[in-house]
Amino acid sequence: MKRRAHKNNQSGFTLIELIVVVTIIGILAGIAMVNVRNAQRKAQETALRGDLFELRKAIDNFYADKQRYPNDLNELVPNYVRKIPPDPITKQPDWQAIQDQPATTDEQTFETSSDNATQGPGVVDVKSKAPGKTLDNVPYADL
């Protein structure tokens, strides 16, 4: 009799225990996928901010050297940046160049006639053309 009772009392997992374990693994995998997706987007946004900082610094350095703003971003290559980086969000080098406002006639009389003087508007800032907003809910164009 003892042998029969021992034979029916086999150890193992019940169906409920397996369902609970599979459900917990599924929930953890879902959370991990959301974190990975946000990490990739956060990395792109950090790269965008870094590229904007470098381009703006190059524009400032150009102005410090030549006392005028560049006519376009390509004028910064190769002395101030090696190449115009692509926008990390759009993957294209399609930056929005913000032009300086042209001087009024009163301001033009104070300008000198040397070659280093400002010869019309130039690029004073650069912004991203990427549509949408950051994870912080800030439009890419406002960075």
C-alpha cells in the first residue's frame, strides 16, 4: 500500500503555477521593452542637443573670428566643424538656419566699410526641423 501512495504523490508544477510564472515573465518583458524604447529616444534627444550646442558654438567662433555671421552652415566647414552633422531625429543634415535681421538704415551708418564688417544678414542660430516633441514634451524646434 505504501508504494501506491508514494506513486500518486509525484512532485512537479501545477498548471496554475506555470500560468503565474509565465504571466510575471510577460509583464517584466513588457516593462523592459518600454524602457529600451525610451532609452533609444533619449539617446537621440541627447545627441540632438549636443549637435545643436556644437553648431551654435561654431557660429559664435566664426563671428568672433570674422566679425560677421556665416551666410550658411556650409561656410563653417572645415575650419569650425569637420562636417555638418545629420539631425539625429530625422537622420538628414536639414537644419533650420535662423538668419539675422537686416540692419536698419540708422544702424548701417555706424558700420565700418572694412572687409570684416557685416555684409547683410547671416546665420545666427540653428534649430532642428524634426516634427514632434521630446520626452519632456518640448518641441524639437524649440531646443
